[in-house]
Amino acid sequence: MASQSPMEDTMRSKIAAALQPTHLEIYNDSHLHAHHKPMENSTSHETHFRVVVTAEAFRSKSQPARHKMVYALLKEEMAREGGIHALQLKTKTPEEEEALIRKEKEEKGTQVPGASVGAA
Amino acid sequence: MSTLIEIKSEDDWSNHTSAIPPTALQIISFHAPWAAPCAQMRTVLETLASSYPITEPLSTSWVSMNAEELMDISDNFDVTAVPYLVLTRNNEILETVSGSDATKVREAIEKYAKASAGIPNGNRSSAAATTGGNVATNSSTNTPAVADPATAPQHSTGDVKEDKEELHKRLTTLVKAAPVMLFMKGTPSAPQCGFSKQLVALLRENSVKYGFFNILADDDVRQGLKEFSDWPTFPQLYVDGELVGGLDIVKEELSNEPDFLKAYSVSKSTAV
């Protein structure tokens, strides 16, 4: 049976293979944007994603550099007509993720900073 | 080259109008300092003006005024929104352009300017090359660079390779057009994308002074910039000509380091 989320599957497998993340979450936010004008001719349900990745591979790389790593993996999918239109990224190293969890525990009730990225 | 003069008072205005010949095309821009698109429009006009030589008798006159401060004058011209452009000759209104569509503004001016006194040095390239928005910058010395006359006067793709180089050159200049440059979808007053909107809000909250460019109005820049910076999405924020990233990165930087953009903030909320 064909997968309901081919794009997400592709993303997951590519990111996993290339970055060996210790933590990987992919959220499909497409439904939040489905009514937006740029989306009016879209037939895909997989246009807007939010990805949280924790990987050693990001160590000593700046945020833009980390995001570029992910973009590079999904280059084709993002360039494709009807492919990924927007991608939000949160890229951390295991230590950073640790620090963030600790910080959040301290400031109980603080919202996890929602990642926001632009749309292609 | 002509310059955009700021009219500060009613007297200023009457002095000015009585001094120009009836054949001259009057280009009158109404603005409000708190409206970001006005700053952008100012830059567009300054750039355009610089490509029109000062002639004798005067063929084009370029003025700008604060619509709120000079309310009688703006009322006279029925200005209800800014930026607003009025073109007159011999005290007759030829055309008006409301809003920040740089192409429309340029085309209207060119249309009537041609009738005035010959064709200006055919610089469709200046604003044409950067349609859809120029930058709000406080140093107008930057503007001529942004409006660098391209070797290809038309917006066409005659020689693809040349265009690419030209585009690259233009982008290099564009990202440095202001210390903080935002390439977004839409404009700060009318963002066309939730992410662009959020980034604008973030910059505003931090009182950052920035220039912006509406990539929806210029597909060359939209596609070119993606290649140029190896970054597939918008909005894109550049600081001192270097890509910082999109919304999430800027958000992250600011939460880690609240003084991240401190150096570029303003105390007042004026855009220019």
C-alpha cells in the first residue's frame, strides 16, 4: 500500500541517513497554510513542514550552515513543482538540546520557541 | 542629475511652484515617515531622479513632502494614503499613483517625462532592474549603486550569461544596500507571507532599522538570490552584506543574544 506521506518519508530517510540524528521530529503544517493564496493551485498535502533535528553533525557549525546542510539534502524536493514549499528548521547538537531542555524546565511554562522559516 | 527635494512648508511649496516653468513635469511624492514603504519609495524616486539630467529650462522637478505635516497641500491633491505620487504639468494633474509599486511609478514618470524634454539617458535599467522595491536606507549615496545602469537596457533576457552576471552584480550590491537588509514576500506594511510578517514584527519589536526588498515583485531577484546565497527560502535577512538566515535563525539569535541587532536599532520609529 502506498504511503500517505511520501514526502515526509523521503525527508525522514534522507535526514536520518545523512545526519544520523539523535532526535528527529517532522511536523506537517501544510493544513495551516492550505487556504493561503500561494497554495490555491496545490494538490499536495505535503507542502509546509517543521523539522526538529538534533545531531552531532551540527557541532561547530553556525545556524545558517546547519540549515544549509538540511536544505542540501532536500534540494530536489524543494525545487520541485508541488514539492516542499516551506521548511522550518530547528537544528541542535545533543549538548544544545540538553541545555534547552534544562532551561525550559527552569522556566516552566515557557513555550518551546516555534521554529519559523521562510517559504521557497 | 536631478535630486528629490523635500518641501518643508507651504511657503516652500509656493516658492517652488512659482519657480518652475509650465513645461516642466512636476513629480510630487507624498509620504509619512512612519510608513516603511514611503522610505522605499523615496529611494526609488531618488534613484530615478538621478538619471534625469537637470536641464535649462527645467524639464523635471522632483519633490517630496510629508503628507501629514502639509495637510492643506495633501488635501488639495486628495491624498488619502501614502506613498502617493502626483504628476503635474502647468498645474494640471496628469496622473496619480497610489501605493508602493515602483514599476508603476517609474512608468508613469517616464511616460510624461518623455514629452517634457527628450528621453533621459534611457535608463530603464535603474529602476527596472530593481522593480518591486528598492531599499529604505538613510544614506542616499548607496542608491546610485543599487540603480547601477545595467548594460541591458531592457528587462529582456537577450544574453543569458550576461544577465546572470549582471544579476549577480546587482544582488551583491542589493544585499549591502542597507546595514540590515530584509528580502521578504510583500512589504513591511503588507506582508504576503506569515513568516515574512513575523520577521518584520520581530525587527520592529527590536527597533531595528532596516531596508527591505519585496521579492514577489521581482522574480529575477527572487530566484537569483536563492542561488546567490545558496538559501532556498524567504524571508532572508542580511547584516552587513552577509546572510544571517530566515525567521527561525533570527529568532534564535535574538533569544540567545538580545543585543544581536542592537547596533542597528533606532530610538524613534521613523523608517528613513
